[in-house]
Amino acid sequence: MSIEARLQEVRQRLHSAAGRVGRNPGSVTLVAVSKTKTIEAMREYTVAAGRMALPVVFGENYLQEIKEKRPHVAADAELHMIGPLQSNKVRDAVGLCDVIESVHSLKVLELVAKEAARINKRQRILLQVNIGADEKKSGFTPDELSEALSACERLANDISVEGLMTILPYDENPEASRPHFKAMAALRDRLIAEGRARIFQNTTILLSMGMSDDFDVAIEEGADVVRVGTAIFGERD
């Protein structure tokens, strides 16, 4: 199946999920996870997305791939860092990425702001939340978010925090993800009730959650950004 055909299926799933809960499908950003995929495949996706009037947003996990691919990404496309971000990779991430979704610790947050200030850039970020308390995943716990948001407020000249991101362990049953997605939505509601939305860009807290197998469920529970790789590009080598 071609990338365009797969994208058509993903688009239909996205529209159906949004429709089931009365949401505008245009309010959900599709991030095409292109890690390990070729530049040719990314170009094919760009053409297909253009035909469907979809914004082109790529998600990458590894800085080395980002370095190789960034010069070939269309000028009007976005590139999101969605993989683990090590301290020694922050300079490259800030220099190359439109959005860093995987800011998972206060140390990384401070380093991102410092590097952004150095190159006179206001870096767009999301804070990664370990909503499932998974020892194998990075991210702030919900209770640690208050301190992180206070730091974001202090560093607002150099960073623009747009929302929260989470990565869940794979489960064959997409419904297994629903409680975690509900918890993310409840966390957003709590932050809004506490008046913390003012710290976020446009006082809106975006939620980036859901992947190929469960993004439909994520949209039903309030996802604003979904990160889809296999369902678009096929199985990875």
C-alpha cells in the first residue's frame, strides 16, 4: 500500500474519532513519525499531505537522523523532536527542531532555555509527563509539574511551553490506553482550574498523546496532537 493510501486511512480514522465526540478534526495535529524512514518516503508523504490540505509535521526520535533530514524538509514543514533528549544533545535539538516535545526534566528544561537564549530563539516545547508511572519511560510525574511550570514561567523569554506530552507502553488492546489518556485530560483540567494555563502559549494546554494503534482513543479523550508512524509509513525495518 502506498503512503498516500495509508495516510488516507489514517485521516479517515482521525475524522471518525473526532466525529464520535463532536470535535472538529481540524483541531487535531497529525505528526508523521518518520524515524528510520528515508528522505524519499518523507517527500512522498509531503506530496500526499499537500493533496489532502494537511499541515506537514514530522516527528523524529534521534538527533543524528534530524541532522541528516533537516536540510531536505520543506521550508513550511515542522520538525518535532519526540525521542529521549540527552543533555549533550540539547544544542543540536534547539538548533534544528521547531518543537521539542520530550522535555522531561528540570535540567533539560534549563539547558533548552539557555541554548535558545544563546541563539536568540524562543524554543517551542512540550513537557513530557510519565502519566503511567512507567519505570522505563522518562518524564515529570503529575506532582512534579508545578515546579516545572514555575520554571517555564521564569524562562518564558526563551521558551514557549505549548502543552503536555506522554508516551505509553505498547499494548495490543488500544482500550488499555484509555485510562492514561483520561488521566492526562484530567491533569489538564486540574492545571486550568489552578490558573496555570496562563503559563502556556495562548493560555491553551495542548495534549500530545496517541500513536498508530491507539490514536483514535486518544482523540476521543482529548488529544490535540497524535504521533503516527507505522500506520502511515508501514512497518519499520
